[in-house]
Amino acid sequence: MKNLKTAFALLAAAALAFVACSNDKTAGTVTDTGNTIAVTGVVHRVDGSPAADAVVRMARMAVYDSVLHIPEKVEVKTDSDGVYAFDSVLSDTFQLAVIDTSAVEVFYLPRTTLDAKAFDSITLSKAAVINSVLRFEEVEDSAVSVGGHFITCLSGTLFCNDVYAADSFFMLIPEGDWSLELFPSDSMTVARMQSLGFADSLIYRTLKLGKVKSGDSISPGPVVWSTTTSVDTLIKEAKNVARLSGTVLCKNEKPCVNVEVMTIRDIYGFNFVEGDSMEFVAQTTTDSLGRWWLPIPDSLPGDSFRIEFRKLQDDIVTQVGVSRYLTASEIKDLKDTLKLDSVKLSLPSKLISGVNLVLDREDTTQSNNCMVNSVVVGIKGTSHFVRDATCDNLMLSDLPEGGQQVVLYSGVPKAIAKMRESEIPMQYFVTLTPVTLHGGDVQKVQWMTYTPPNQNIFK
């Protein structure tokens, strides 16, 4: 009986050994041949709280004998307790980075191994912040189309961001002596440019940042990607790019993120000739500090323009705002950044009104023959214009608060174009009515009157 029990124990031990050896998730030594092991740890912020939803990146060591020092990487996110876990690693020796955008804190381990266990417990540090805007010149060779999607990286590290042409961007980086690399995101485009003989130094633009300390805020540029200038002129060229810049605050007076920004060049909406209403076309969005950058308008229908802002949530406009009016003289021969005052957003307003038809200015009797005439009604210096028949109710939504001017003129594009080309003063065919709008409220304006332009004014 004793021998039977011994035999049974040996058999059970052998079975356990077999199961353990056959389990694919068994921990083992990590090597470049593909064996895997879980890498876990916990991340804390500077104040000691768990760093939830922080991005943790792992990568092989950078290959510094290549032009592009961008290592292969994988990433995960921390849970509510700040815990992260990788199912496997890429090699015995690797680098590790943590980026916590909500706390503006980072951590960087340039080189470590599984045995070191330096990643078990991580405490973040205040990040340095890079704020800039990307400009680029399309490649002259017709065989290559670079597009507008680029990547910025700290050389040899895991700190990389997607960047789009003409957009502002920001990066959180650790303390150190760094260089920023900028290159097209499409690897096939890069390969095509190399095959056509473009120098790597022109494809992979490098901008030296120098020594950066925790908590620093750096604003190089705008950064210019171009294959027509030498690398050492990158900074000089960037500093001579004219642009508009400003800051947007939410209604709680804190920096407003992801606010859409649009230049209103046609402040009277004269070029509004199609459809029932104008369209807001976002040119850029604000960054994490509420900052935005836009190019100088290449032309203006009049002598002034304005910047309009709106913040969306689930495709619904929740906050709006406008800048002051800027004049053409302010941007003439501009060589640097024109910084505007910060704009505080408000809840959107609505305006409800209507337009009655009066055929004779001398006789204010209203006409019932409404449908033969159309009018354009809008808010000056904004994207909010509608076209409708006279005698109809109309509503303008998502308007900025404060003192604004209601614009009214003929809804016939050819008639407006002819009057603008003539020497007729604008007050003969455009009516401006002041109105005060309150954020989050509906403003009802008494019915306005409209008289079609008299042909005698052209004589």
C-alpha cells in the first residue's frame, strides 16, 4: 500500500510538471527569440495619488547608427489604481516611458532590464511642455505627395506625437538635452522620397531643443518642414513666418481644449450665395493650454475680419465666442506672430425675428406679396447667416453673447454683386441693427422691414 501511494505521488508530480511545461503563459526568461513574460508596475503622480489612464510605452533600445531614431514600441494604459501590465516584452533590454496628460507629468527610463525591476513602482515628474505649430511646403517632385500628416519625436525615445499641417500641437517631454525630429508619417512616402534621391537630412528634419527642465514651457517655431531649405536654417525660417495666435478660455475661465477656430473674412456674408445657411468650417483647434494659431488671411473682401470659436460635445455646440475685429492694416507686411487678447466663451444664444416686405420707402404699408422676395439675415463678423423669404419667421442659433449687429440685405446674389461693384454707398442696400445677446438665452427681436433696392439708385 505504501508503494502504491508513492507511485501515485510520483505520477501526480509528473502530471503537474507536464501541465506547467505545456502552459503557453508560463513565466520564463525573456529573449529576442520570442519568449514572453508579464511586466507590471504601479504609477503614482507627484502628489502620491494613483496615475489613472496614463499611457505607458515600452520599446526596444534605439538604433543610433540609423538616421531615424524611432524605436518599435507597444503601449498600454493604467487602471484606476495606477496599475499597468504588459503581456510580453520586445527584448531583454528595453526603455519605458509614462505620459499622464491630465496631470502634465511624465517618467522616462532610457534603459532597463527585467532583472532591474526599476519599473515596479514609478513616481512621475512634472513634464516640460512643447507648444508649436507645423508649417510645411509640398515636395516639388510631382511623383511624391507628402500630404499633411507628420510625426514629431524626441530622438531615440518613446515621446512621439501625430501632427497635422497648419495645426498647433503640444508634447509632454521629460527633463534632458533633446532634439526634435519631424518627418512624414507615411513610410511608403519616405521610401519613395529616398528612391528619388532626397537627402535623409531633408526628409527627417531635426530641431535642437537644448537642455530642458521639468516644468519648462517651450515654444519653438512655427516648425517648418521643407525639402528646399538646409537644416541649419530651420529655426531662422520658422521665426519669420507671420501668423495669428491667441488663447481661449471656457466659461469657467480655465483654458479651453479642442475649441474649433475659424477666420471670418467676409464679415457681411456677401459671398454666401448657396444653400439656406452658412457653414462653420474649422481651420484649427485649441491645444491643452487653450492656445491656437492660424495663418494670415491671404485676401480680404473688406478692410476687416474676425475670429470665431465654438466648442462641441457630441456634435452639439456648447460654448461660443468671437474675437475683436482685426483690420487689414494690422496684418500688412507682418513678419511675426500677432497675438490677440484671450477670448472667454459663453453659452450659445438664439435670435428669433422676421422680415416684413415694404415696397416703397415713402409708404411703409407692408405688402402681402412676400414670396417673390428673399432676404439674407445674419450676425456681422460671424458664420451665422440665413436666407429666407420675407414675411417668414427666422431663427439664428449658436450665437456669441454681447453687443452684436444684425445684417439685412437682398437675398438675390446677382443684385448684391452688382451693387457692390457700383459706387453706391453700402447703407443703401445693407441694413445694420444693433442687438444685445445673452448667453444661453433666446432673444426675440421685433419684425424688421425690407424694401427691395430701387433701380433708380444705379442711375
